[in-house]
Amino acid sequence: MPLRRHKRWWGVTLDAPDGPELGRFYARLLDWQFFPADNGLGGAVAPSEDAGYNLGFQTEPQYVRPVWPAEPGQPQMSMHLEIEVDDLDEAVAHAVGVGATIADFQPQPTVRVLLDPAGHPFCLYVDEAEQPDP
């Protein structure tokens, strides 16, 4: 039996010290709409009200910023987002302009690891097959 027959929404929720603030960051990053939660402790972003998918954000008072790359005994990321972009340099500049920081460690030339304001790593990448030969 499939998990979904009649429901239209799916998403993933990230914890943060300030859920609405992180939600507004991702709304700016992705040029999506921010939909605040009724309780004021979070919200979601999506391209539109009927997109069918979202990124959610919730305030977690005990949130501890992850360390990336991982270090023994330090809080580790539990997941990261992968976002394909058309132009890596432009996308990185946009992400930094809306509040992201570039991670010190960069593992691949066609991927840029950035950190959102709560420290969650996310990757911007270009399709290597679509890149011109050097």
C-alpha cells in the first residue's frame, strides 16, 4: 500500500534556534514563499501554496550548531540539501548575499558547500555533463 494516495504535501523540517528566521533565509535563497506556522515557532517555504512539497523549519531551544566536516565528539549534521544551479559562481554569490557562508572545506570543483545561518550545510552544484570542456 502506498504511503500517499490522497495527500499532496511532503517535505523535510530543519531545527534551528529561530525557525522563522531560518525559513525566511531559505525563502530568499530559493525565491520561494514563506508560510509562517500558527504558533510563531516555525514555518515552511515552498514555490507556491499548491506546490506539493516544502522545506519546514521549527524552533528548537536545545539546538546545537553542527560541525562540518565532522569532527570526533562534535555535533554532526544529520542531513544536507542538494540544490542544482545553472551558474555556480552566481548561485554562490546569491546565497552569500542572502546570509549563507561558504564552508572552509570544498570537496569537489563543481560543488560548493555553504552553511545556512543555523549552520546546516547545503550544497550548490552544477551538472558536470552540462559543463564545457576546459
